[in-house]
Amino acid sequence: MDGLIETGLAILEWGQRLGLIAAAIAFLIGGYFLILGGDRGRPKAIGWFIGAAVGLVIVMGAYGLAEGIDGNIKF
């Protein structure tokens, strides 16, 4: 059972790194739209910024939730 838990946590850590990279790219795209987007750039940038922030919170929260469950439930 410990091997399964460790595998799940390793997958979550890998997903967390991937989510961090994706959020950084989304923030960069949002910044591009904000600076060079002209009149329609600001609404597009806000969407990218909100999406990146929400995705980052979900990815980081998933690992915290898994750690909390792992610490509280014993088989």
C-alpha cells in the first residue's frame, strides 16, 4: 500500500511541476496581450491572468489535499 501512495504522490508532484510551467506560460501570454494587444488586449489579458491563477491554485491545492488525506487516513 505504501508503494501505491508514493506513486500517487510522485504523479502529483510531476503534475504540479507541469502546472507551474503552464501557469508561467499563461502569465507570459497574458502579459503579451496586455502590452501589445491594443484596445482588445486588456480583456484578453485578464482572462489569461485569471485562468493561470485559478489553475495554479487548483494544482497546488491538489497536492496539499493529497498530503492531508495521506496523513489522516491509515489502512
